[in-house]
Amino acid sequence: MHLHILGICGTFMGGLALIARAAGHRVTGCDAGVYPPMSTQLSEQGIALIEGFAADQLDLKPDLFVIGNVVTRGNPLMEAILNAGLPYTSGPQWLGENILSTQHVLAVAGTHGKTTTSAMLTWILRYAGKAPNFLIGGVANDLGVSALYDPASPYFVIEADEYDTAFFDKRSKFVHYRPRTAILNNLEFDHADIFSDLAAIETQFHHLVRIIPEQGRIVLPDGDQALERVLSRGCWSKVVRVGLSDALHSEAISATAFTVKFGETSVGTIKWDLTGDHNRSNAVVALAAARHIGIDLETGIAALCNFGGVKRRMEVRGCVDEITVYDDFAHHPTAIQTTVEGLRRQVGSARILAVLEPRSNTMKLGTMAARLPDALQQADKVFCFGQKSGKHSLGWDPRAVLAPLGDRASAHGDIDELIHAITDSARPGDHILIMSNGGFADIHRRLLDTLATKHG
């Protein structure tokens, strides 16, 4: 079958393209701004990419158009598909019906930590010899790619996103996955562009819970009130609750080592390069989910001791004159706070320069902007990219919002101005933490180059 994928360079749709190709389909695709690294990954697999959404792509005569959620009404190719009455479906629906229906699906849902936890769980399964299939919203250093599929493998780990499926299907993507094992990692308000409030997101999570079989398993942290409200609406599967009280904080050995304890029994120690309670919590739920398919805790712990992390999650991009530059995907106030606090535990009293791009729709709208001063409290200096009006405008004034931080915080509407401000402030021994869920104008490389010029 020939599939033509609209919006192919997104992480999910690009991963779906790789899976479809591995399943034996002919795959082509298009996007606005065909860009690496996904474009490179797809081209290497022989997948032809077309720039833009021109209506003449109907001439390809695919058997089915697979539509990503970046596609809206008014898209010229989509309008041509509708006018011609040609067959189309969403990416999540195609994946659910054609790939996941024959797999034991292990889905990782939640507001934060989906990518890292999915990568941890996939790595545990691989270490245990299960050779899992997977589709993750990032590239784990140990896995090398964001998606992999072999029909011979019965297991599939998937990052289960609550964002809507397509313009014609406003349910969350994850309702198409029908997991047998589900991690509900946490639940907070996010995606203010499509959800009116937290209750609306809870309803989508309840839809997910309703399709998990009786013999399935739900793993969630202790004490998450929003998730408990979801389960109180009806739950028919076994529930396993874990959390920091089971495994970590009081048992922490160092910033990068902790004893795993389930109940009153200590089962091993994880030593790795990751920091922060959030990663320790991610590890514990991944271990609990792996137990559902027979992987013992000792094997899971050994796997995590060899886990190399995920790109763009506290990834060190370079060091100049003892100034370390990190790249992190944090963009929600909770994720920003846990990331900064994790780095603080690691570096002690050394200076942290936090650089933030409020890029997600929720952050641009300013729905949770008031939480930023508290989230950034442990940073010594804060640089925010954006301003009330102009080229990089936000729906709020970052100078006013960050005013509680005093002269520690500044806002910049020009990327070159921002880079020079960071460079002027940086000194040997500093840790520059750059947080964004986008490319951020290649700031990491440009900043390292500018630091090298100044510091020699």
C-alpha cells in the first residue's frame, strides 16, 4: 500500500513513517519546511519528501492519505483531498488499526516526562532481551532512533500524547493505542490552546482508562490528585501506585545515585548520570511497568544503570573555559522548576544561568506565566527570550512577570542581543541551562561560538 503522509517531519508522524516503511508499505510525505534531523532520518530510509502542501500531490495517487494534526482546514492539499472524496485517516488511527492491534502496547502518558520514561522503559525491555518496537518523541542515546518496528516482536512502547488527533478527530491521540500496560506519569493543566481547563484533560485521560483491559495494568505515582480523580470516574484494571516514598528521596546516596525500594524491601541501587527527583520518579514507574511483562526489578535496575539519557534532556552541548552549556526540553513551569532544581543539586553553589524560550502555545498565551518566578527561583541569572510586542511577541510582558526575581532576570526580543547578554554575564565555572521545546534559533552553537571568541 502507498501511504502519503501530511506533516511528515513532526516527531510522531516521522516515526510513523519509519514504522510504515518497516511494515512493508511504500511511504511518501510532505511538510512545510522539510528539515533535519527527521528529514535526514526519513531520506536514509528511502522515503521521498515534498516541500509544502500543494494540491498537485494528488497526482501521486496514493492508496491512503495519513493526516497529521498540524494540518488544518484551508490547507490546499487537504482541501483537494476532501473535494475529490479521496480516502484519508489520522496518524494515530492508522497506527492503532494497522500496527498496534497485534501488539502488547505499553503506553506512557502524562504532562511531564513522557519521552524520558518511554525511553527508559524501552531500554529496560531491550536490556532484558525483549527487542521491543517503539515510537518515542525524542532520540535516546542508547536507542539511536525515535522509532523502530519489527513485526516479529510482540511488544510496543509508545509515548502517549494527550494532544488532539487531527482537525477531524478532537480526541487525544492516545485513545487510539489501546494499551495493555499504561503509565500515567502525572497530570497538570497544559495545552491551553485546545483544553479549556484541567477537567477537560482529565476527561481525555478517563477515555484512556476506559479502554485498558481488566488484565491490563495502570501504573501511576502516589498522591497525584488529578489522576486519582480520573480513576474515581471508573477503573476496571489493576492499579499499581508508586512514588518517591517507595524508592528514593530519603534513600538518595548522591545527586546521581539512589537506592530503589518497593515497600520495605530495598532491591538495588541505580547509579547514572541523570539528576533530579523527576528522573528518579520516571525510573520507578518504568520499573513497575516492566514488571507487568515479567521483567524483574533486578534486571530493570541493571538496565537503568546503563541508561544514557535522551537528547535534549539536560544534554551537555559544549564547554568553553569551564562554562558548561546544556540543552533541555523543559517548557512547562513544573518541568522548568524540576530541571533547575536537579541541576542545582548536581552543581552545588556554582552559578546557574537559566535561559528560557516560552515557545509552546500554553506559554505564549501566558496561562501559567505567573508561576515562572517560583520555578526559576534557584537560578542565579534568568534570561527570557521574548517581549510584549514585536517580532518575538508573547501574550504577556516577561519583564513584569519576572519582576519578583529583581535584577537577576532580563528579557530580550532579539536573539543576537540575548546571546551577547548571556556571554557578557558568563564566567568560568558557570552552568548555562537553555530550556525550549523548539530549535531556539540554533542558540546553543551560536552561544558556544560567541563564548569561545570572548574567552579564547
